Amino acid sequence: MELMDALSLDIYGKLQPLVLGACVVGIVDGLIYLWNNLIIHRDIKPSNFLVNSNGEVKLADFGVSKQMSQSIAWSYVGTKIYMAPERIYGEVYNMTSDIWSLGISLAEMALGRFPFEKELKTKEYLIIRQEHISNLILEKELKIIGNGFVDELINGCLMIIPKQRLNLKELTSNKFLLAHRPMNKNIVSEFIKEKQKNNNIGK
């Protein structure tokens, strides 16, 4: 694996639209590789998206990843605030749980902050209700990013019912991803170097 000398994306705060697009392509490509090999990551979050000064983006922390058995899993591992509702409730889950976590992560990187209240103590509060998701997606700030396509991507990931989330085919053909393919590593590299040069990481 390449040296990921720029650490993880969670320390860089709000990502500029073109940077976000390039990073999303790298992240989704990594997830698609896992899913095609019947592996659920189970801990998708910005701190597990590694980046280097060459502009490469890689998935990290496979400590809780699981080979799917007949495309389903049961165990309760991962970071709660990024977990899909079905996982929090201890129900059966599959790769669509990773898609939920991807949606939360993309919203966080687009907005520069976690999109929901972090101080959640019980299962009832951990479940993000549909109206909260609608409020997030309708935020003007988020609607503007990516020419209106990134909100469609995030909305497609954050569906309460797993079967209603984007599937693999829909994810790969999403307008936001297509608009940023092929991945522009130079944009990510320049962004990282500028942040480091100005000691502006996390802002």
C-alpha cells in the first residue's frame, strides 16, 4: 500500500467541491472493490479515509470488516454515530449498511461538520428519523455543492429502509461521481499541500 503521508480526511474540515468529488470517487472505488469481493467494511467514516500528498485516497481500518455469508451479517461492531439504523437495532444487515455510513461521511465532508447531533446516548436517539434527513438534504449549503448532484448522492445513501438506498449499479452511475471521473489526484494533492503549508488543517 502507498505511503499515506497526509493522514485522514477528517482532519481537513470542509472539502472544496472539486476536492470532495475527487475524494468521493476514490472512496467509492475502494468500497466497490470490497463489495465485489463480498466484504462489508462496517466502519466507514472520514477518519478511515486516508490520503497522501500525491492525492491518492484509500480506505483504512479493516479490523471490523467481514466476509459476507449469503450476503448478510449480524454482529454489532463499528462506530455508532455512523451506523445504519438496522445495525443499531441489531437486525440483519448487508452492504447497504456501508452505503448509509458513506452518506453520513459525505455529508460531514461536504459541510465541514458532523451533520447530526453527536451526543447520542440510546438506541432511540441513535436512529436518525426521516424528517431529520430531509432537513439535512434541504440545507442550502449542501444543495449548492457539486452543482446539486451531491445532495442526490447523499439522499440516496440515507434512506431508512435498506432496500431503498442506492445499490451498486446506481452508485456507480450516480451523476456526482460521473461528473468527477476520472479521479483528479492533482486537485486533492494541491488542496492537501496548501492546507499543510498554511497550517490550516481542520479549518
